[in-house]
Amino acid sequence: MLKNSITFLGTGGGRVVVFRQIRHSGGIWLNLEGTNVLIDPGPGSLVRIFEKGFDTRDIDIIVVSHRHLDHSADLNSVIESASESTKKPKDLLIAPLDVVEGDDPILLKYLRKAIKEYVPVEENKTIPYKNIQIIGTIKHIHEGADTYGLEFHSENKKVIYVPCGKFYEKMLEGYSENADVMIFNTTFPKKVEGYYHLSAEDVEKMIERYKPKIAVITHFSVAMLKADPEKIAARMSRKTGVKVLAAYDGMRLNF
Ligand SMILES: [Zn+2]
Ligand SMILES: [Zn+2]
């Protein structure tokens, strides 16, 4: 049987934690049934990949949830590295349109040729790749950036990534139930008005609604680190009956 794993290259979120590197911010490396997916290559991703013993050349798909730099700053470096300076293009890039096109794209134009196929993520859009499917679920409300929820399905496994965004009603409708692993960008311990990020309170509602086998919280702000993600995860586990883990830099989860 093929091994499935998720490695958290970084777990920082929010301006201070990411841009002062209080926690790393290198995104998530998902191995699903032999396909390697790099999700949200934030600042430092290239370094963390090699530090964890991975190799960019093994990446099959790069997925960017949205254009904010904590999720995309190393996109160009990783593609340059993974494609051996465009000589060996990567199969697939999945990202919202404003990451690749428009006035101010994140992806440098000369690197377009380092990607065989670019598919924009949209609501309820399924993108097949070999033995897996990548699905854009609901549009998130996230300031200044097109952002979508993402699911990764194989025949037997389901991984869900809930990126940054403000909590609203659709958050309790748009995702699948009973995922093997459901990852939540849980930036704040409590709701903060005026911020377009999820809090532990919001995530608890989503866990109760979707009942994943394992939930992981990550993308922590200073407030979250002060409140102690481990304690918050333990409390969420007690309340929801679902196993909730607080991610730490370099954490690897086999499933
Ligand atoms: Zn963002
Ligand atoms: Zn973010």
C-alpha cells in the first residue's frame, strides 16, 4: 500500500509570526497515493523542503490557495528549483487567477514555461491528476485575494485544506464530511472583528459540522501562540470528540 503523509514545513500565520519567522512558513507537503503536492509555498519554503529531506524535483503539483505572500512568496524559487530552471517543466499548477494573471501576478512570466499546465481554481471545480482529484470547494471571504477551499481526494482517502478567510454561513455547507485529515488555518484563539481570518471558535463549529477523523490547526498568529495551540487543540478535542492536533514546524502525519 502506498504511504500517505502530510508534512507541515511551517505553521506560522499573520504578519508578525511569518515575517519575523517566529514560526516557519514553508507551507505543506502532501503525499497522497504517491503524488507529491506542495501547498502554499510561503517564505522559506525552498529551504524547508530540502531541510526536511524532500527534493523539489519530486513535486508533481503545486497548489496556491491565494496570493498573499505568507502563502506564495517562494512560488517562483520553488518552481525554478523544481523545473531545473525551466528545463523540466512541472505537471500542474493550481491557483486562483490573480496568482498567475492580471496586473500584478505572483508567478513571474518567464516561469510560465516551467509549468506544463496551469488550471485556475474555482468553486466546485474538480481537477483530475493521475489517481487523485483536486477540488476547489467554496470561495472564502479574504481581503484582497481570491481564495478557495481545497480538497484532495483519492480512491480511499480525503484530505481537506481550509485556508484563510472570514467565517460565514457557507463555511458550514461547502466542505465534505468525514475527511481523513482536515487542516484549518486557525489564526486567532477568539474571533477578532475586522480580520478576515478564522478563530478557534469558528473552527470548532466546522469540526462539529464536518466530523473529520483528524483535525489539524495551523497558521498561528502571535495571539494564538500566546494562548498555546496545544492547549487550544486539547480543548477542541474534548468539546468535539474529534482528535485535534496543533501543528508544529516539521510535523509529519501519516494517515
Ligand atoms: Zn491571506
Ligand atoms: Zn494566511
